[in-house]
Amino acid sequence: MDLPSQILDRFGALGLRPADVEEQFVRGSGPGGQKINKTSSTVLLRHRPTGLEVRCQRERSQVANRELAWAELVAKLEGRRRAAEHARRSAFEQARRRNRKKSYGQKLKQVADKRHRAGIKAGRGRAGEE
């Protein structure tokens, strides 16, 4: 059974191989009676490198469940990739903001505040003197 080309394209865009995915067909659970207990229409996919698992038994057909499971697996892998990229960008931006130099106006205000504070301290005199 071949996968749809759009799923293969999405896998390729992520730099992953469909061969890294372990595919199993298992019996379903839940309502459905004898039919669900006798047929292996549920699809279980496990991406070995990441350990991500997807289980799908939405449809009665094994073929339909297989396509849905693959699409869900690719979506989860893309979500993980986006989250990792967002975290990397956030860390970079946070470091950039933390390490940037103060503006000219900020420096002027800082110096003025220091002079003001120094004047307050100078008016106190030395400790122990009266």
C-alpha cells in the first residue's frame, strides 16, 4: 500500500523518512460490538527517532484509517518542528534584548539619577558624627 504523494512531500519537507515509521494494524476498542472486536482496522504508527505514536480508528476502513493516521503523524511532527523553531527564535530574541546597549536617552537619565542619589548620600555625613 502506497502513501499519498502529499504526505510523502510533507515528510520530505521535514527531512524525515517514512521508513522510520513502524506501522501496525490492531483491533479497535470502544463501541461497535462484534465487528470492532474481530477486525484489525485500527492503525498504530510509531515514529522511532522521536518516539511519537499515533493511533487512529475513526473510520471503519483500514485504508482510510491508515491515511488519516499518517496525516495526523505528519501534522504532529510539523507541530514539534514549529515549536522547536519558535523556542529557538525566542531564546535568540531574548538574548538580543538582554545584551543590547542602552540608548543615549537612557544613559542620560541613568547619570542624572546617579548624581541625584550621590547628592542625597553626600548630605548625610559620615557615620558616628554629630
